[in-house]
Amino acid sequence: MRRFRPRSSGGPGQGKVPGPHLARFAAALLAVLAAAFAPSHAAAGDEPFTGPSNHGITGLLEIPTARVMTENRFRFGATQVRPYRIFYGTVGLFERLEVNGRLTQVLDVPAFTTGYGDYRDKAFDLKLQLLKEGKYLPAFSLVVSDPNGTRVYASQSLVASKQLYPFDFTLGMGNGRYGKEPLPAQGEGFQVELFSDPSGWWKDARLFGGIQFAPTKWLSLMAEYSPIRYDLQTTDPAQPKYFPKPVPSKINAGLRLKPFRWAEIGVSWQRGQEIGVSASISTDIGKPFLPIYDPPYLEPDELRRDPLAARIAAGLHAVGFSDIGVSGDGLTLQIDAENNRYFFTPTAVEVIAKTIAPMLPPEYDYVRIRIKENGIPVAQFATVANALDGMREGSVPRSRIFDPSSFRAENLDPPIPDTSFRRWFDYGIGPSFEAFLNDPSRFFSYRLGIEAFLNLFPWKGGMAAIGAEAYPLNNVTTANQPLSIPVRSDIALYKEQNIALGRLLFDQIVKIGPPLFARAAAGLLEVEYGGVDGEVALPLWRGRVVAGAGGSYVRKRDPDDPFGFVGDTWYKTGFVNGRLNVPEADVWLDVKAGRFLAGDKGVRFSASKFINGVTLSAWYTMTDTSIFSDPYNSGYHDKGVSVTIPIRLFLGHDSRTTYQISLSPWTRDVGQDVDHYRTLTDFIGRNLDILLDRDAGNLFK
């Protein structure tokens, strides 16, 4: 979403000599720190001192601590301390890295356009724990807040925290918001003065500190010294109205109640004049809200007299498979099956193994199971037959049966030609919600409705996809005019439609050789463009690297005619792609370089982390914007974040369906590509040797 922030022309104010309240607080804090930095019996890790500060990053009230959230944990919440109302979401992305996104609303301070409402600022923060707490040393962290854009609430801090349980003591230094003067706007790119101008950071930085006391797991008491000089923060839109002079006190105090592990409520007294309230909820990413349970297959008595192949096919179809082939030579039982239900391939293999185990004749020594995607084999698993008896009886650990070395995605055996329970089509209907932020006409636009789809599978690798959308609740409009090369800045013309044909296309995937895949699509590719699209992909080094190339040749659709086009302009893209899989961290890195929709040439970098089925992604694009004549696209870098959530987390049973939520600018044309219905990297997915190993190890350890 675009940022719309007024810029102040006022210069920064000058700092003042700290008053006696700071001296008394600092003396008391240093006295306690002398004891705190002695050897202590600290609680495990950073717990229980990992609650959110006012703006979401782990901390006390206005200041951060050196503590970080538990890895793969997420929280979102809100805080109000007039004149600020802050909404935030925080992720413990890695063991020592915390990422926070926040939206700050300044109450009763209007933005620069009529109808937009109060001024709002978007920002993100990073906290890197450089040093974990030890017996003698404190935890030590770097905190970078709002390094991009107008940087109204920007700062960089170095902070240390030490437990003397049940106390936690924090001492730090920060510039910008915590320093003597506000930081200048950055616009595009990123600015961290701690690295680019360390001497300037040191001159500007001020001390802060605080104490947290957790007598029980459900209660924490906090007190802090905040160095923020609100009256000198002249780039803050709240300053002229609310802070013409210094606040009465820099000592803040409050308490947090934690009635559940996933909920926190806070009340505080801040700046000597305001009551603060906050609430947040948190959860482990990828943890199902309902336990996932798929009942085992119980074979009907009337099927027990049928041939083995028919019995196995009927059983596998009943538990969520199609296009089932069964073959045996008296030594090895071979099974091909299309996985229609199970999110993880190793889970699908386990279900097949459990289903066939009671039917397996004693003469077979080996079992080979192959998983298909739209008729194309993508993964294979082999085991000894007597292991299935052990798994059924519970006498053999799953980890021994599902040894990762038994999986492979390359050099698969020939397919079984005769199959049963052919899947010819698939369909579904579900809710759809899209939100659009920061248009000048209003801050929040949305559309709420339903999406329906019908997919046909006429032959191996082929798919016809039809998607329709209906939005009875839709207030999407824009005051923006399309820009100089409007490949996306006119998207509101399509999003304001209450009924739309989202796609009507045919897509074909082929596996040319043992590792090489190719895909081609033609039709109405997405809501705004129709034409042709294609790519090739080659997994290398057991899937550690995926290399590829692709491109599109498209025209713009008519927003008022579902089958029509507007203008005679054809848009073309062309890219070389690369993906690096790092399964040790459940991370992959993507690079896409070439020509984007508007004709700008450059590269897009993206990083994704896979957490128990949930995928968190962020991207940043650098292109030559000299082809644009408008000031909004010139020099701009497309960027955004997204989360892909498997619906299995909410159903109580397994499913392959996922929903994606993205947050990115919708009124720029830089670094844009066609919205692909599916890509080869998605199709290959986690069915790569190196990722099958990892998934099997995680699921069956």
C-alpha cells in the first residue's frame, strides 16, 4: 500500500540537561544492575519477559528490551496511549530475530486529504539478539525501528537485559525517537545511522532503562525511564497539538496480566498524564486450532473377497486419493496415487502405508509408493513389507519406517498404466476478503464476498481453470489517476467490480526429462490480463537449487466486459529465475531478473520461511524506472510481505487448500508481473529430494 505521510518543515529541537528525576532513577537502576549482573539463576531463555511494548516489539512500555519472542511464534495486538493508537503484528522469525510491523494512528490529527481520517503511519522494526544471556553476561540486542520511508518514529538502539529472577533489568541507548532530535526522512532504500554514521549516532543517543518483575506467570509489573522528548519530535504530526512543551514525567509504570499463554492485557500510567491500555494474543505459527484427525480406513467385509488391486484402490480412494494404480510381481507391490487431501507428501505416504498394511499378502518383500500431481509423478517412497506390519502393530517406530533416505523425487520408476478412480474435475466455493490501505480517498477500503472455481483435468498435466468472484460488500474506489505506464495503478477499475470472471485459462505442465519441467498457460490469466504465459524449471543438487526461465505476452482486459480487451497494447515479460532451498532453516531465497510488465528491467529478491505449513514471505524489487514520466514510479522499489495459510489449521482434518494474504502497494507500476495461477516452483513444491528428507524428518522424528 502507498504511504501518505505529511512532511514537517520544522527543524529539530535541542536537548536539555536531564532533570533530577533522571538522576534518581538512574542511580536506583545502576544499584540494582550491580546485583543483576552478578551470577544468577535465570529462567530458561527470555521467558517470561517477552511481552510487547507499546508498539509491539518485545519490551516494557515505550522502550525495548534485549528479549526476543520464541522462534516461530506470532502475536498481534493494539495499544492506546493518547494521542497514539497502535496496531501491530510481531513474528519470532528465527531463534534470535524478531520482526514487527505496526500502524500508528494519531487521534484527532487529520491527514492531508479530506475523507482519509486521522493521520496514520506504517513502519516495521527488527530486533537481532546478538548475545544470549549467560551466567555472567546479559542478553544484548540491536533494535532497528522504521528504517524506511518518512521515518516519523525511527530509531536504532543497543540494549542489554539481565535476569535476577523474578526480576529483569534493562539498560540501553537509542537515537532518533529516543535521542536528541528526530531522524530525517529516507524515502526509498533503508537508513541505519548506527552503521552509516556511528559517531553521529553516539552524539544523538540517550540512555533508557527499566525493571520488570514477574512474581507469577500471569502477572508482570514494570517501571521504566523513557528518554523521548515529545516536544522536540517536530516531524511527529502529534507534536504541535499535543506536545508543545515537555511531558510531566519520563517515568512510566504499568502491569501486564497473562490469563492464558496466548493472551496478555496491560494497563499503565505513562508520561505522568496518560492511562495506557493494551491487549495482544499470540500463537505458535502453524499450530492447528483444531487437532487434525483423519480416521483410519476400515475395510468393509464385502470387499475382502475382491482382488488385491481392487481392494487397495477402493481403500485409498476412501481416504483421499485418486488415479490409483496397483501392480505386483510377487516380490514388490507398486502403488501409484494422486494425493488430493494431505498437505505433506510424507503424511500422504504414511496414510497409504497404513491403509494397505492389513491387506498386504505375506509373499511381498517390498512396497513402492509413488505420489502424483495431476498425473505427473513427483515423489517416490520404498520400504520393506514387514515394516508395515510393525507400523500397524506399533512395534516399529515411525522414524525407522520413514527413513528420509527412502524418499526420492528424481529417477522415478515407470508409471503403472492402468489406474482406477480417475479424477476428472474439482470444484469449490469459499469466502474472499481483500483489504486496501492508504488510498487518498479513504484509509481503509475492502471487498467481501465469495469465490467459486471449477478445475477440469482432461489428461496428464493438463488443467482448465475457471474462477468467478462476487462481492456484495465492496467500497473499493480510488482518487488516484492511472500513472504514466498504468500496468497496475489502474487496478481499482477491476477491483471495484462486484461480479467478475477472475480467470478462464488452460494450463499444461510436462516433465520433459528426469529433472526438467515445463509449463504453458493461455486464456484470461488473471483479473486484469489475458494472453499466454510459460516457463521451464530445472531442480539441481537434489533440489537445493531450482533454476528456470519464463515470460508472458498479454493484453489488458476490459473491466466492464468479462471476455473483452481494451486497447491494442501488448505487454511482455521475460525472466530468468533461481531458487535456493535451505531446508536446515526451512527457508528459501528467490531471485527473478529481467523485464517486468511496464518494460522496466531489473531484479526482484524474495525470502520465504516455511513454518509447519505456513509460509511467510517478503520481497524487494530494484528496477530501472527511467521509463516512467510520473514522480510516483520514478525511483520507486516495489516491496511487500505475504503469508500463505493452510486451511487445515482450522478444519480438524487434513487439506491441501491454502489462502494467501499480501500487503503491498496497489497504486504503483514498478516491478510488476502477471499474477500466475500456478508456477513450477509451486507445482514441484516440497516434492524435492532435499525437502522430502526434511519434511519426513520433522513429521516422523
